[in-house]
Amino acid sequence: MLETLPADDADLATLVRPARRWVPKHVLVTRSAAELEHGQQIIARCTAAGVQDIRLLDGDRLTGLRGGTEREVYARAKQTLAVVVAPPSALRPQPIPPSADWRLDLAKGCPAHCQYCYLAGSLQGPPITRVYANLDDVLAPIPSLAGQGTVTTGDALRGGEGTTFELSCYTDPLGIESVTGSLSSAIARVGRGEYGDGVSLRFTTKFDDVAPLLDLPHDGRTRVRLSVNSAAVSRRFEGGTASVSARITALRDLARAGYPVGLTVAPVMPLPGWQDDYAALLREVAAALPADVDLTVELITHRFTEASRAVLLSWYPRTLLDLDDAGRSAKRSKFGGTKYVYPAPLMREMRTWFEREVDATLPQARVLYWT
């Protein structure tokens, strides 16, 4: 686990290790999940991966997740996979602008240790990863929603993607794929046309283990975006993930396998020397990708809420992450909450710079949005 890193880059380089394929130490399986075929496949994958602690629960409630200090609870949670059945509330697709028309959740929770974790204010209780065993139910709404949506459906710029379904709002699906198989199944089903034409999937990841995806019958119907950042941000704040260079290599492999791909540059942080660092990032991407790649770019600046700040500081009490709202602007969300974003002049400066640099360095790319 990467919690707090010294500011000196030489020291950083000695502490940041390449991401290993995540294998949970503890697996909890609810009774209903164990009765489903996909749940049984997940158990088999975990067994094959060498997990020693697999517990089949008598019921459908997850208990015993707390115990010990807050840090001990966090550490155990990050090593735990719960195989559960998605409740009805999680099976109702929700609009997810500006990313996609709809959101479908394969899982909730992530094994990485990003100190700015955007899930911090959204997850209840210890941050275990819950994967849904009722995958058929999760994907079932796709045909009924084809042709409906407000983001890509009918849009002049993105209409070629058809009706889009985001798989990664509450998880990193590639980070857990080796023990779930959910992502590969979803890609293959949509690629084979099981849910009709005119629909596509998209997900984003900070992991690089894309080998299981390369030979899938995806038919270009899944856009894979690699979440990337400047060297300063990734070294300090992205524990337990693949290096940015490894992610870029994975992006190249996916493009060669015929996937439409993308960059999610997030969260953008104007640390000292940010222009040089992000320019170097864009140049590395340009050098790796073929000139004719189908490439999109999504640009997302760092923001936080009171709730997420409290959670993050409990997880990473010695973090170097800037969570001081004195240097931010308060912005009301559509749900009535308040988030702290960079001041408008700085946002304009960063947006102008990124749009100019992406156009110059990656002329084949389409910038989808800045937020």
C-alpha cells in the first residue's frame, strides 16, 4: 500500500512498485451469489488464484467488516472481495453525463490506493470491493435502452458510438478482472451482438493487464480508456496501480487489437511544472499510438467534497494531497451538495492549455469534455 511519499523524486522512485495482478486475501460469498453460475465462476477463479480464505456465508448480509483500528479496517477491506447479488436499486440504469448515456455497475469498490479516490464520498462503510454475481441482470437493460440517451445517442460528434453504457463509475473493472471475469463477459456479449446493434460499452482503468481482452470478439463496441496523469501526480498519489508508462503500453496493445481507445486525464492537478509534466505525458502517448488510432480524450480536474475529504484523511492521514478549500471555489452539484474546484481563472488557463496541447500533440484525438 502506498500512503504517503516523500517529495524528493529519487526517493519516490524507490518506493513506487509496479502493480501486481490483484488477488484478494479474503473472499466473502453471500448465499444468493453462490447459487448463481457467475458467482460459482468467480469462486473458481479465486480458488485458482490461490485465495485461501473463501467463506460461503449462510445468508446475504455482509458482517464482521469492522474490528480493530480505523487503519486496520481500511487495510483489511482493501484486501477483501465480496461476491454479492446486486440489489434492485443497483440494477436501474442511471444517466451518466458527460461520459455516457447510461451507467451499468459490474462492481462497487476498487483495490487501488489512490489518495484522491473519487469513490471516497460515495461508498458506505469499509472500502471492500463488491462484485455482482447476477451479471445477466446487470446487463439485461441494454436492449430496452438502445436508441435512448442524452450524451452519445443522436449526438453529432459521438453518435457513431450508438447508445453508450459506462461500466466503471464505481469500480476499476480491469483491476479485478482476473478474479471476476465480468468485464470480459460483458465485452464479448456486446461484441457478439447479443444485445442488438447500436450499443457500446466503455470503461476506464489504471491497470495494464489487458491480455485477457485482446482476443475477445469485441467488434469495436467497447471503448477502453486508460486513466493517466503527470509523473508528479501518479508517483505521489496513485498507489497500487500500474505505472503510467505501463498503462500507455496497454493502450497501444488495445488499439492494435482493434479497440477504440481513450485517455482519461484525471484528476488534473496544477502542481509546480504542470505544463512540462503534462506535455511530456502527451508526447509519450503520441509516440506509442498508431497515427490512425480511434482516440478520445476526457479531461477531469481535481475536486473534493467535505464528505470525501473526511474519508480520505481517515484513510491517508499523512497525505500530501491538497485538500484545503481556501484555495478553491465552492460549486453546487446537481444533487444539492458542495464540491470544491479550482478557481475559474485557473480552470480557464488549464483548459486552454490542454486543448491547445492535445490538438498539437495528438491531432487524431477528439476531446470529449473538460470538467
